[in-house]
Amino acid sequence: MALPGPSGGHRVVVAMSGGVDSSATAALLVAAGYDVVGITLQLYDHGAASPPVRTGGKSCCAGQDIYDARQVAEALGIPHYVLDYEARFRTEVMEPFADAYRAGETPVPCVLCNRTVKFRDLLDTARDLGAAALATGHYVRRRPGDDGPILLKGADVVRDQSYFLFATTRAQLGLLRFPLGELGKDVTRQVASRFSLPVADKADSQDICFVPTGGYARVVERLRPGALEPGEIVDLDGRVVGRHDGIAHFTVGQRRGLGVAAGYPLFVVRLDPNRRQVVVGPESALLTERFNLRDVNWLGAEELPAAGLRLDIKVRSTRPATPATVYGRHDGGAEVVLDTPQAAVAPGQAGVLYRGDRLLGGGWIARDVLS
């Protein structure tokens, strides 16, 4: 599992969400002889960590999940702590999520959560507890490299979560460990069953944790009252073809729910927050060959060169990586020129960079250059 040194005497903190992945991670480390401490983050649910009535929702870090994590810790015989991170989660994740939608972007809150409350803040707690590592249930592999540890895609390509970890820093990699990186989900569930964990058959979380029903527009309105201002739906020539109830209801590439018709399928091509306009057009108008990344986190041994580097990039978590030339910029961003134009490259999404299976970082797709 590539954890620090011999297991005896080495303390490892496990981020326990109450799901099967982090629970199996804790079980594997206990079985390997590590001194395991489980920590669960209370991020957005104000209920006490006690058994609530199940509603069928699939969320994480809420009341039921805290209770499940505690039950797993008791089954494994390890200490378990719940940390109240609600205020920082709201500031670092939920409010930027709402601001991004208000600005006509499509955010990836899981990246913000990993970069801030889970890795930055929880790593500080792990150090305070004298831990040699912080382990999570992510499906990604960590390996030693010539210039320090590197990250690789998870061995199971279906479960790979490296896209959501592009903002992980070199310093964080020094303490982070991912015991499930070589496993598939079926094997993880077998681990949970072998240790008789109460979450062995628990369903996977499918939605954004603080939007368990998928109704993210309501979350935007609650966090930023007045954000859902109505406006026009216009075609590529600026002609008004309909009305909308707020651009936060839309994302680039969307086809369903537009409420307008033409002689051909219409898609959301771009969002204009200043004019409060949703611009629609044919599928061909979605193709993008060139765009910028802002706030690039680079994990390569040398700086991303201004002369360009041949890499692969993922512009959505559900899409395969595609070849591109990536040019470093002096402002900490990068310009990406795709070999083959891609559809629905949405501002606010992550552009994640790879060479083969190796994760080399990434940044946020910017609005300023999309062509």
C-alpha cells in the first residue's frame, strides 16, 4: 500500500466519509498493523451525529454518514473523531460554487473540497495528531519519482478519480496515501464484507454532497439571494428566441430543458452573465479548439514551458483524455491547443493534464479564450 515504513508504531489518519471506500481503507490499514485514527468531517449538515431517518438520498458527510463512519470505527476498534468544518466548507466550497454558477460557469466543487478542507486543513490535523500519513479512499495511485512522489490514474479506469485531485500540491503528496489505487470497486466491497463492515452494501454517492437531490439552482439561490435573475435566450445572431429563469439553470452543452424549438436540435453554446443571456445554437457551434487555463497547479519536475509541451487533457471528468499542446504562461496559467476540437468545453470546469497514466496537474477552464 506504499505507506510509510513498517506498520508498527506508525499512526495513519483516515478520512472517513461513512462510505464503503474510506471504510475499506481504514480496514486494510488496521489489518496491516498501523495505528489508525478515523476522522469524519461534518461539512454542511447541522444535525447531530446520531442515527437519523433515512430519506433515500445519496449524500456524504451528513448525519447518516457520520453515524455510519462511527459504526465502522467501532467495528474496527479504532478511535474516531468528528470535526466541525461547516463554516470553512461554506466559505471554501459552497459559496464559490454558487458564485461560479452566477458567473455563468460550471464548477467542480469536489476539486475545491479536496484542495482545501480535505487535504489542506485535514493534513494539518493529521500532523497535529502525530500521524505519518493521511489516507483516503480515492482511486488514484501514488508512486515514488525521481523528484518526489507522483500521482497516477487509478488502476481501475472506470473508478479512476485523478481528475478530481489535479490541485493536489507536491507538499501534500508527501503525506497523502491512497490504498485503494490498485483496486476496483468490486474488490473494495469484498474487503468491506470480509471485515463485516456495516457499510459493505451501502450505495455509492452519485450527487454533489450538499446537493443530494441534484437541485443545485436552489442551493445557488439560497447562498446568493437574487442570483437567479430572469433573462433572454438568444441565438448566435443575437435574436431573442425565448426567456429563462436564471443562467444558473444552464451549462454549456446542455440540450434538454431549454424551452425553445428550432428546425434542428439546439444546445447551450455559451452563457453571458453580464447580459443575463443564454446563447443557443447547433451542435457544431459547441466545438472548441483553443482555450486558456487559469490557476494551473503543475506537478512536473520542471516548469510548464512557454514553448509548449505535448500532453493529454481531460476537459470533463467523464470524458477520455485527448492530445493537445499546452503552453505555459507567465501569469500562472496555460494555453491549450487541442489536436481535435472538443464539444462543450465549459468555463469553470477543470482541464486536467496527463502524460500517459501520470497526473501532471491542471487548471480551471477560463472564459477569455474559447475558439
